[in-house]
Amino acid sequence: PVFLDGGVRRGTDVFKALALGAAGIFVGRPVVFSLAVDGEAGIRKMLQMLRDEFELTMALSGCRSLSEITRNHIQTEWDA
């Protein structure tokens, strides 16, 4: 399995990682920043924002479940 560690700031990042075959995504730096700003409540808000962005990205891509996210949903530089 492939896991993405680092660089995740938005729900679109999670979507792209899953589309490229990641089995899991680690969210480190946003958690630390959120904890520093507002403690546990900050982390909860950050995770909710990340989830909302991810769900919106799924909806706009026409994906109703995680299994529907495929490589065909993204275009990279090497696709040209």
C-alpha cells in the first residue's frame, strides 16, 4: 500500500492522492497549527473543513463513494 505523508492542506489534495492510488493520507502540519491556535476545538474545525472540502470535490467529480474515485478524475503533467 502507498501512503501520502506531507503536503496535504485541502480536501482536493486528499482526492488527488486517492485517485493516484494512495491507501491512506497523513495530515500532520495542519493538525499542529490547529492545535496551537485553538487546541482540540481547532483540530476538530480543521478536520471538519478538510472533510467538507473533500466531500464537495467528490460531489463535483460525480463520485458517490470512495471506490468511484479513479485515476481518470485527474490530469497530470505527464498525461499530456
